[in-house]
Amino acid sequence: MTRRLRVIGFGMGPQHVTPEAAEAIRSVDYLVAFAKGDRDDPLLAVRAEVARRYGDPPVVVVPDPPRDRADPADYPAAVRDWHEARVAALRGALEERPGDVGILVWGDPSLYDSTLRLIDGLDVEVDVVPGISAPQLLAARHQIVLHEVGAPVHVTTGRRLREAVAAGQDNLVVMLNSGLDLDGLDDWRIWWGANLGAAGEALVAGRVGDVRDDVLAARDAAKAEAGWVMDLFLLRAP
């Protein structure tokens, strides 16, 4: 049966929920959220708090299928397999429950989030509510503009940072970092942030060669405080 699925960006927590997102949360019969592993998932706890503050719809928890988090030879294929398993799990949850459903998305659904790809084949009417993205928060916290006057900004992932630098990109927002590979970039400038707007928030800025150790220490501290870490940074050539 065709029904409505609302994909709702909520930034990094209840404080970033816009009036439009709040209305969307109140309008659904329930929310669906993936949970990682058997232990308490702190990211799920944030979603539950968002739901509680804005209408308190029930949150249906779907176990997140396992994913190869190493560095597989065929990374795109590994991600496709994971997405297919997530689609099957999501379809099963929707088939068991009638009514309109919402999915809460960290940041904004348009940027490094696969929710819209996952629901593409489902028999539902979809609408999307934007949220505050991590690059917006990074710029606000550091009080900067992400690009020079009239110049572009290149958004990429930590996995593809070296590729972007080799291609001549000199002003990059780098997301989805499993580590921090900045070798040979000592004279570049970095504006780094972790867990922006959430527990363990940390900021570091300066010349890479001067602040690299500070970034690594702050990253470890943020993860220790929150139990997880989401970090990103703006990297600009000298």
C-alpha cells in the first residue's frame, strides 16, 4: 500500500531541529532507525531524544546489517552489498507496520547519507525535510567562509583526500574520516571539528604542521567522551 515516508534531517541533535522538521516528526505514526551492534548505540539515543522532544512518536529499531569496515579491494561493491541488506531490513520493518513513517537523518540528507538511495525502490510516497549539515556547523564554529572570494570548495571524504590533492584541489572539506592522513601537508591550514553540537565537541585550527598532534589528541578525547566520533575539516593550501 502506498503511503508517505518522510526523510528528516535533524542536524546533530534536538537543538538543530527546524520548525519544518519538528512538524514532520509530529506528523508521522512512527520513526524507523537503524541500530549498530548488540550494545547500546549512542547515535540511536540521540534520535530517541529528538523523537521525545518533538511529538514522541514511537521509534522502531532495525538492526543495522554488518558492513566490512576494513579497506576492501572493491569498496563500492562492499557498500552496495551493505545497502542491499539495509533495504531488505527497512522493507521488512515497513511491511510489518501501517501508517506514515519518518527516518531521522544526521545533518542533511543531501550530503554523504544514503537514506534517499535506500528508499528509492520502496512503494512509498517520499518527501524530504532538510537539516543543518556538518560543513555548515564547521564554518559557524570557526567563524569562517568555506571558500575564498569567488572560488570553489571541493567536498570529499578522507578516503579520497590524497586523490583530490593530487588532482590539484587546494580548498577541501573532508568528511567521513577513519583517521587523519596529513603527511606532506604541513604548510596547509586546517580548521577541524568533531562531534559538532554534540557530546565531545572539539575544535582545532592552525597550520597543519603545528596542530596535527592537537587534532589527534582532541579526536581521541571526543571519542572517549561521547563513545563515538564524527569529525570533518576544511583544508586549504598555503
